[in-house]
Amino acid sequence: MAITRSRNGLEVLLDAGRTVFHQGRDRVQDALARSKVYRATYYELSMLTDRDLSDLGIPRSDIRRLALEAAYGS
């Protein structure tokens, strides 16, 4: 035997509010994680010497672009 429970409008509204809140929180957490990847990549590459970058085939002017690609995709 199944037990069902009817939901009033307030419960439906609260559930919708929770969903919106959690989606917003997830977007903020994702943005913070991507920002952390960008900063770490940018810092690591900018700390390399010109010779190290040359060995890797990376011009110093591409560091920002590479960090953006690492964090946000191409």
C-alpha cells in the first residue's frame, strides 16, 4: 500500500525556492573553482623564466590566454 501526501502551495513554493538557492550556490562554487584554476595556472606560468617558456614553445604574451583556456575551455 502506498502512502501519498498532498502538498500545499507553500510547500511547493519553498521547494522551488530551495532549488533556485541550490542552483545559485552551485554556480557560485563552479565560478570560484574555475577562478582558482585560472589564478593557479597564470601564476605558475608567469613564474617561469623566458628560457623555460621558450623551451615549452610558449610566448610570454600567451600566458593569459592559456590560463583562460585551462579554466574556462577554449
